Amino acid sequence: MPGEELFEVARRSDAEFLDLRYLEFPGVVRHVTVTAAHLQQQACYPIAGAPGNLTCEAGKTLVPVPGTAYVDPFCQHSTVVVQCDVKDAHTGQDCQDDLRAVARRAEEYLRATRLADRADFAPLLEFFIFDQVYFEQTTNAAAYRVESREGHWRQGRAEPDNLGTQFAPGDGPAQLPPSDSLHNLRSEMSAALAACGVPVGSHCRSAATGGHGALNLQPAPLLEMADRLLTAKYVIRNVAARHGKVATFMPKPLFGEAASGMPTRLALWKGAQPLLGGTPGGALSDVHRWAVGGLLAHTPSLLALVCPTTNSFRRFVPGSTAPTRLPHSHDDPASVVAVPLVCPASASDWIEFPAPDACCVPHLALPAILLAALDGIEQKLDPGPATDHPGGLPDALLAPAPARPASLDEALQALEADHTYLLRGGVFTESLIRRWIEHKRNEAEALRARPHPYEFCLYFRS
């Protein structure tokens, strides 16, 4: 029984507490902590009326998943963290608010298609680490400010901690310490993640000034990777806080600088055989091409789930490394879909989708990416020729492709018009998609209703 397994995990870890974590619409991680003295060998825990958890409705129970358990490295008292499914206490069925169930249903649907047994994902998680941040929005004021010792804007300041190690904008990648002042911090994050069951393949400094970094997570199946991404964001934030810093996954916190994304690779497996592999000469298999076709065809609607904030679309600036063109490519970083054709040969078993950012809800974004690829395979969608060099092919040689949405509003319109592929196998529900669209439109409307600070620069003296 899951309850007995979890009890044994807590006993072996000599845990004083069990922290039950669950995902609630629109993607908020909540938790309830159970003391070891009251830990029972049971399969579920009621959460209605739990102190500090007043948003939960009556009749819901948490069902811990023992395989997700790890010892929290940030708690003063020994605490085992475990991800939970949220079930209806009366029927035992998935609660409508349980977003983790979407990822689980996506894996079930993939196996039901008999096309593949497993979908692996490998994201590159980018983020900023700042030394200080403040922001406010009131009736008569709107302001934000972030500070970083690495920020090029500090180079001329006569401050005790300014050692002149800043670098020019855009010159961030592969900088050595002391210019890369956060190398040890990223190593500490990587070690903490490994201890929590989230192996990191590599870490590096990213392009922007101001503490821009990235962790390359090792591949894992869909649901496992979605859970790992929640853990990764938790660990990154807490390691930063332990050093008096703050980490953010907001895609575009700095004007005129590179933004944070979460380029995500997808591989499909049937047994030990990669489904997306190419030929020795470098040509893609038909299944691989069709999967690319599905991602291209559904990119406009996908962006509403993988780039789910108004700030996400400030990242797509022409001339940047963010994906601004819809055709697929082998070597153009601005293409929405990338097909690696590099050594080792196994790299061609993957499709890279550079569009997502880490503000997405992984239990919604990863299933949506998979379903788009599967729809392309089912319909045998031809993606057209690849743009095999930066700058791409002339428009006349490219297969017709829908325009990429330029805002969250446009992406939500695309999702409203194109979401049938998400309903396959009951992975998403019509009500969940409608609720998501309404919630995100309310966010966009709230932004439009407020004066923007730059508007004062443009219009105050008009």
C-alpha cells in the first residue's frame, strides 16, 4: 500500500515531519505538514480545514506518491517531502483542480495509442539571481527595481562591493569567476537537487547580465520530469535565499537584456527503440518529421500553456536567441522547433522545443507538447523544409505556417480556436481549458487597466 511505503520512507529517514505537497489551479504548490507522532500507515490524508490551508474545499484528500519522496535540505527539523494526488474523498476520483492528474493521464494516453511506451523530457532551466528586488503597484505609483553585483549598470558606482568584474551586455555565456560570481551557488543548487532526486547534467552562466544562470536537467519520463521541475524551482529559490539572494523564473525582468526560457527536448521510446531517430545519413524518419509538423501546427495554441504570462512574450524580440520564427531548423536558434543533428548520433532522437519558459505549469505544458507531437504523427503533418542556416530560407521556399502570437491575448485566442488535440484521451478537459483561458485573460486585462511607467516617458508632457 502507498501508505505503508510512505511510512517506511519516513521511518528510514528518521523524519520528524512529513510535508504533503500538491498542485492547485492555476499552478500553485500548496502543502500540509503532518507530524511523525501522528503519521499513520494510511493511503490518504484529508486536507479540508487544515490550518493555513483555507483555500481547500471540503471533501478533498491527499494521496501521497511514495516514489516522489525526498528529505528537504532546508528544514530545521528532519522533514520528508512527498508529492500528492488530490482525490475526491467520496468518489476517489481525481479532483477537477488536480493539475498533476493531467500529466498522469497524458502518460496513460500515450501507452493507449500503442505508438510509444514512454515520453522523455529534458529541459534547460534558466533563471535570474538578484541581490535585491522591490516592486509596487498602487493608485498613484508603479515601480520596480532589481540589483545584482554582476549588473553592468554598477560598473561606475563607487561602492565597497564593486570590484569591477562586470562584463558588457550579451557577453555573459562561459564567463569565468570572478566575473561569473554565482558559479559556486549554481554548483550548490546542483548538489542539493541531486540529493533531492533531481540529477543535473550541467550548469552554466547564461547570456544576460545580472546573475543569469541555467541548469540542464537530466532526462526523465513526463510525470516524473514535471514533479522534478517543481522541486527544482523550490531548491533554486531556497539555495538563493540561504545566501541572502533572490531567484526568479520571470522570463524578462531586465530591459534590453537576454531573457530566461526553458528550452525543452522531447524523445519518444518504444521499448529500447527511439521512435524519433533518423537515418545514418542524417535524414529524419517520417515519424520524426510528423512530430515536428504537429508542434509547428499547434505552436500558436501551445504558447498559451508553455508561455503563460504577459511577460513571457516580451522575450520574443527579433534578433535575440529566443524563438521568433515558426519554421523548424537544425542550427537556427530563432526557430520555434529545433532538430539537433550533432554528435553524438543519439542527439537526432530528440526534438527541441525552445519556446517554453519556467513560469509554465509543467504538469500542463509537458502534456501539451506531447499531445501536439502525437497529433502530428497521427495526421502525418509535413513540417516542410528545415531552415538549415541562421537567417532561414526565403519565404517562398517555406511551407505555409501560422503567424506566431505576439501576446498572451493572441495565444489565448489560438488556444480557444485550436485545442481539440489536447482533449484526446481525456488528458485535458474542456472545462479546464476554458477556466485557464478565463484566468489568463483576467491577468492580461489587469495589466491593461494600469498605467505603465514608460507611458509617463512618452505622454506626460503631451
